[in-house]
Amino acid sequence: MTVQLDMSDLLIMVDDLRERVVDLDGTSLNIEVRNKEVNSQKAEINRRLLYAAHLAHLVEADIMSHYHRFKGENPPWISVD
């Protein structure tokens, strides 16, 4: 049996995640100040961090799916093409 791993979708997610993390790198904000503008900036940074974490979890799950496929397993969460 031959198994070919197609990781093109995974690579797209990894590139997207990397861009988002690079964009956040070096972000600074005085979190002690409390006003509408700072609160809005904090909410935006929070949203971006949470989405990056979400993408990281998707990447992890996709890699594990490829691992199981490579091992010849067919768990129910892997769709057979």
C-alpha cells in the first residue's frame, strides 16, 4: 500500500499562522491605562491572539491526521478521499 501525504492545505495554514504571529511580534500597549481607545486596542490584540491559537490547533490536528494516515490507520475523523 502506498500512502501519499498531501500537505498543501496544511502549508497554507502554517503560512497564514506565521504571518499573523509575525504581525503580532513586537506589539506593545500600555495595559494600565483605561480608556475607550486602549480598551479597543486590547480587544483587537486579544482577538488576534485567540485566532492565532485557533489556527495553531488546526495545524496540530491536521498534522495528527496525516500521521494516522501515514500509519495506515483510518480514524473516523479522517475523511477518505
